[in-house]
Amino acid sequence: MWLLAAAVVALLCVCLMGGCPVGGDGDAVTPTEDSTGFVTLTDVVPDAILEIRYFGSYNFVGTRIDGYEEPTALLTKRAAEALKDVSDEVKGLGYRLKIYDAYRPQRAVDDFVRWAADVADTAMKAYFYPDLDKGVLFEQEYIMAKSGHTRGSTVDLTLFDMQTGKELDMGGTFDWFGPESHPDFCGNPDTGEYTGDNSGSPSGRSITAEQFEHRMILRRAMLNHGFKPLDSEWWHFTLRDEPFANTYFTFPVRE
């Protein structure tokens, strides 16, 4: 009995220090401030263009997000090295990678949750979720209490066309809340076939065959180098062999 009591006390102490696993993305994960396994993305992928949306005000919240202290991108070393291979591939096609977000601290996710709970704050609705009532963001899982980004091997990105000097037209903006952001919108991402089927769009929006193919160029390059896609966001990819699958990180985004 005394051994059992000692074990309970020890477990309680660990929990009070923040060491107990918590649920997220289907796995038990543990929080930590240790950034040892991370790198500044542009140190590994110097050709990457950064537009860190959550450092500025052009995002679905409309203000800088908690935890973004500098407009930089951090990733685990393994994910950054894989992204370097992606960059090398798309450069051969005339493109560069443009990064919207990479590692995201838990405090930023908490900031999203606070914003989503305030249903009266709809300042950016016209730009990012015009077809949705803000009250459904939790229900439809546009906002969640945990994010794969906090594990450090997920990146949100697009392609920059070096010939035109503009982003490649993907037929929709980053962080658009709606079926138009799904990789299978108007086509089959597994075959790369454009179907034009926009039946999931509440407003009848569509994308062209060219815009769908642009999404597929990014998708193929990411899959070629070990990343897996998300079925609701064409811009979102996670390294399959991520080094910290059971950890979420809390340190801020800064060099």
C-alpha cells in the first residue's frame, strides 16, 4: 500500500509540473519548451520566401497572434531538410517555396481558440469565412485545441512563380474556411484529374483546371519528399516521419 501511495504522489508531482500527457491529433502528447531539435527554416532552405501571416494582421483573426515574436519560420531539422529537397525540385520547374506558417507554439493555438469563442468578433469574415457563421468553427473543426503545427514538422506553403514574380494562382487564399480549400475540390488529387465538380461549394465558387493543376504541382513535390497532405487544406503538409510525433512545443517563434 505504501508503494502505491508513493507512486500516486510521484505521478501527482509530475502532473503539477506539466509533464502529464494530454490528448491531441489522436496521440498522447507532452508539452515542452525545448527547441533543441529545431532550425530556422531559411538557414536550410535559403531560397524560401517568408510571408508569416500570424506575425502580421492579415489573417483570419486580424491581429498578430500570441507567440509570434519575429516574422521567421522554424521547423524541426528533419522537416527542414526534407523541405530543402522539395525546394530543389520546384526550382527546376521555375518556382520557389513561399511559407505562410511552420512551427506554431501552443500559445498561438490557444489564441485561436479564444478568438473563435468570441463569436461577435468577425472583423475578417469577408476575407476568410464569408460563407460560414463563426459559431460553427469548432463544430466543423476549423479551429481546434491542438494542432499538428505545434509538433514542429508541419508547414503551410504555396509556390512563387519566378517568371511572373507572383504567387502561383491556386484558386483560393491561404486559410480560407470552406470546401474550396480542399485538395479534392473540382478534382481528384490522387490521379491529378480535374473534374470541375464544385458541388460542395455553398456559393457556387469553382476553380479552373489550371488552378487545380497548380495545387497538384505543389502536392506532388511535397509527397515526393516525405510529406503527407491534409484533406481540408491544399497548403498544409506534415512530414510523415516526424521526429516529435508525441510532443507539442511552447517556445515562441523567433530566431
